[in-house]
Amino acid sequence: MSESGSATPSSDAIPAAAATTAAPDAPSAAAAPDPSTIDTKQLANELVKNLDSAVSTDPVTEPTVDPGPEIKFKLVYNKTNYEIVMGENRTVRELKEYIETLTKLPRAMQKLMFKGLVKDEGKTLKELKVVKNSKMMLVGTTMSDLVAVTTKPSSAEIATSTTSTVKKEPLCKQKVHLKVLEKGRPEDAMPGIAGVKQPLPPHPLNGMVNKTGGKGRLTFKLEEDSLWIGTKARTEKISMSNIKNVVNEKIESDPNYHIMGIQLGPTELSIYWVYWVPAQYVDAVKDTILGKWQTFF
């Protein structure tokens, strides 16, 4: 306050003119959006809307395959004949699915034999050259049989098996096999071809020898699901479903031939050994006896 007693305005006071001055105009709500700014949410909604309208709501139906002319042929399984009637354009997979309804044998456990082991499930009956009155054989093991095979062996069997598998040296160098091989290849041995895979011939595999050095032959009776192991003295008929394993090893001194062991019982002591098996037939023998289902063990 001055000496005259009049009040002096504070420097903090807002001048009246300033107090009444209008604030700068705020942007109008209706003003146009900045074209450089993208509303991503709105864009996403529009894309979804466009996609929805583009997608057909009609049910999708897969094109049906013409089964083709029907073929009537026979299927042999466990000495039982089944009459099958299917279109020639049906696939092996469809045939196996139908067989499962007839035999209760799971598709994965089935081995179909028709001019050898049928491996390609995508092939049609026409491509396999199945015609009227053809005969096809089914080989397989039911789940109950698998359970029996995989039943826990006794402690004695385990001990015997463990003892017999300790040796890791090649079969050709083991004394028991070397004794047979040292006698040389039989004069009547079938020609062997290393590095080649061929289906089983229509005749027995002969010209081989067994562990005792006697003549041996293998005959595959596919219609009976059996393997006939023959010697000069007798012939043993073995159900292929009872054979537990097949092992083989090429003969080092002559790789055109193999040693082959056919395991007939639960341990390796039950292996029947044959020597001078032609190399080109080894895989066909194993496939025919064991089939692909063996991998489920």
C-alpha cells in the first residue's frame, strides 16, 4: 500500500480484458479424419466382414469315387474261405477295412498276399490285377494271439536267452556256423545275387543246408499260412503266425548268399538255421513270414 493509501493491483491479478478473451477454437467433432492416420480396428472389421461374405455357407461334399464294375474273388484266412464282392476301383485300404468287419482282425495287423505281399494300401483292385475268381490270402495275428506271444517268459527262459545273446561277433565267425560254411557252397545251390531284391519264386527255395549239413528247402504255402521246412528225411509244417522272428546275415566269403535263422519258439535256442540262402530272396522271406505288423511288438 502506497503512502496515499490507494491499493496497488497485484502483479498476479488477471487483467479483465484477458479474462474475457475467448479461448482458441477446439477441433469440431464432425471434422474430417486425418487421411494419414489408419484406423486399424475398423480396417480389420471390414476385412473380416468381407471374408465372411466370401465364404460359402453351403455344406462341403467330397467327390464320390465310382467303385467300378464289381469283382467276385476269394479270400482265405485261417483255412476259411470268404467270398468278397467289391468294385475294381476300391483300394487295398478299403478292402482291409471291410475284411476287419468280417474277421475282427485289425487293419494294421493284416498281411494280404496276392502275387506276393501287398504293401501299397493306395492301390486299387484293378491295379493289382484282381479279377473274377482270383484267390487272395490273408495272414495276421489277432490281439489275443499277440498277448499270448508277448506273455512274460519264465526266469529260466530269460536266463537262457540272455546267455545265448551275449556273443556279438558275426554269425559267420561263430564256431557253430563256421563249421558248416567251411564245407563250401552246395553244388545245387540256387544262384544268388547281392544287392537285389526279388519276390519269392513260384517254386520252393532249395539247394540250402541246415545246421547239421543236411539238405534243406523252404516251401511257402500261402493258402495255408504255413512254412514247410524240408530235409531229405522229413518235412515240418510250421504255421507262420507261430514264428517269432527271422534273422539273417550275409556270408562274408560270398555276399551273394546269407545265413538265415527262423525262430520257432520263445528263445533263440529254438532257431532253425539254414545256410546259403540266395541274397535276393532274403527280404521277401522275412516279409512273407513276419509282415509289417511285426513292428508293433
